[in-house]
Amino acid sequence: MKKRIIASLIIVCTLFIPISVNAENNDTVVNIPIVTNEQNITLEYKKEEQKEIEKLPVIGCKAAYVAEPITGKILYEKNAHQKMYPASTTKILTALVVMEKCQMTDKVTVSKKALDMVPVGGSNAGLKQGEELSVSDMLYALLIPSANEAANALAEHVSGSVEEFAVLCNNRAKELGCENLHFTNANGLHDENHYCTAYDLYLIAKECQKYDVFNEIVKTKSYTLPATNVYSKKDRVLKNTNYLLFSNLKNYYYPYCTGIKTGHTTPAGECLVASSSYNNLELISVVLGGGTNSKGLNERFADTSQLFEFVYNNYAIKKIANKENVISHIKVKHGTKDTAELDVTLEKNISTIVPKDFNIENIEKSININEDISAPIKQGQVIGQVTYYVDGLQYTVNIIASHDVKKIPYWLNISIILLAMLLIFIIIKLIKKKI
């Protein structure tokens, strides 16, 4: 009889003492430190976990690399890390260094040396010795008609000489992660010690796209240089050498192309770094070492169009997670009865590039709830993170509280404890009487 009374006493105490309930859900939980401030979505790309791409197109260019620049997801590569001659695609790095070091309104003076360094027949913009043009105008001359003297003049403006500018370019490329790049000049005229890889050019182009002025220039079909202190006419019309931009060139025109830069020397072959945009899917393509294909077309344009079409036919941007979707359901300790049951929701939408036949219902995810979650909690407070695994990409985003969780008042806790103690006292008295 005494044992039954003691057992009853324990049950009563358990019922009245405030319960501590840890946050829990039906998913595997890995505890992480509490996140106290809002964080952006973090992204990690693991190529080895990406689904193998089937039926890849066959191209003529010796090296190629195509990727989606936001995620870095690789969609095509061919000898992408092999040392190649870049020809005038060199000027993309020249433009990057200039944009980082100069204001667009700065004035550049064209020196005799900058002109003399251009071989007869080399691409030029008809610049004159001693004339002054803005950095902006010089970038148009550099990137649209691929003017070699513009590259030299810009290099001298930034570093004092082409040689010193090349050192600056090599250092900047190393900072970007370029793996096999060494430049000896600013324009890409052939030199056996002037080389890079398709992957290197992708990294440089990706960095350049952070500049609106660059994106505007590389899609411009023609541009007229203004009159200057030396040349009074406005008849220098610069024509873009990227045929993908021109609708009248039916064999080459690609309607979604947004730039970037051509290149050609006999040792380098036909080269093109290009960008495109279709249905919110941005791409950067690099092709090097092209020639003429069986249809008599320049391979740098034909191959680039083929690669863009391959990606757009097989990939798309899809939303894989919706903001405010309920990710889990937890019970918060020390929360009041009407608020302790808490929905955990996603802080932000997540969209990414996936194969068109990819079933988003099959996306794996892991949920990490912060340790020792207890009331009070504010609506929108970060209480953990969720990671989505989708075709080589890992997205981690905060998960937040769907509503306020109020804490049980202190006086109520004390009242419950006192009531429990009173009941214990009464039960003890009853036991003594029966004994």
C-alpha cells in the first residue's frame, strides 16, 4: 500500500512541475550554434555529385567551357584546363583591371609607343598620337573592334608600361583562381609565353560581369568615337566583331547572346568568350582553338550557338523551395499552452538550375535545429537551418519561427510549484495517519 502511495506521489509531482520539452521533429536533427542574425543563402557546388550529362554535343573547337555563373555549375567542358593561346580574348582581363583601377571619366592619352606596338594589319580603332579619350571610350575601342592600340594605351595609363601592366594582370588572375595563366601583353598578340585556359577565361568573364559598364559595352553592336583634341571628326564608327549579336547574319545570329569578346591569331585559332540569357538562365561560354567547320562556318560562333542551345534544351531555372513553407513542427519548452506548438518555416525562396526532367519532389534535405530552444521566441527569429541537396548543389538557408512563443509567467511557475508542494504535504499527512 505504501509503495502505491509513493508511486502516486511521484506521478502527481510530475504532473504539476513545469515540463521542459526540447524542440523536436520527425527529421534527423544535428544541433548547431544558435544563429542570432539573418544570413544569406549559402551555396556549395560539388561537381562529383552532379548527375552525369548525357548526349553532349560534339564541337570543333579544341577547348571549351560552359557554366552557369551564379552557381558555377559546369554544363560542358572540353580540354577546359589545357594551356591555350587566348588571342584578343586577353582584352577581357585588360578591361577588368582597367575598370578596377580607373574612373570611367579619367582621360587616357594615346602615346606613339602604344601605336607603334601594333603590327601592320592588326585590329585598331584609328586612334591618333596625342589624342585624349575617356576610359569609357577607350573600353569601347578595346572591346568592340578589339583595338590593339587601345589596349596598349590603357595599359600605359594604369601601369606606365605594357610590361608592368602584364604583371598586374597576372597577379589579378591569380587572385581570381586562374590556374594556368601567364600574360605578356594587354592585347593578346601572339607570344609563346602568353597563354591561359578556357576555365581561366570563364573566371575572368564572370568577374567582369559585376560591372554594368562592361555588360553594356560587350553587347553594343556599334559605337562612334567622339571628336578629340587631335581628331575633330566623328566618323570613327566601331563595329562589334561578335557575329552572334547581328540578326542580319543568319548563319551566326543567336538571339539570346549578350556579349562578350572574340579573338583570333593564326596560332590561337578562332576564339570566343560569350554570354547569353534565356528564361532567367544566364550562361558563360568559352571556346578556343576553332577553325572552319564542314559547312564552311567559323567554329567559334557555330560551336558557341550549339553549346548554348544544348543547355537551354536540357536545363531550366526552377524553384526548389518556397518561402514560408512549413519545414518542421516543434514544441518549445517553457512556452504557454496556446503558443508552444511552433511551425518552422523557410526564410527565403530557393531557385536554381536543374535538368528539365528533374523531379523536385525527390530533393533531399537535412534540418538543423538550434540547441536548447525555449520561450520567449519572436516571429521570424532564426531557430536553425535547412540544407537542400540538388544535382551537385547544396543550398543552406535559415529556418524561422512562424509566430511568437510566449513564456509561461514566472508567477505561474511559482504557483504550480507551491501547489505541488501543498499536495505533497497533504499526501504525506495522509500516509502518516494510515501508518
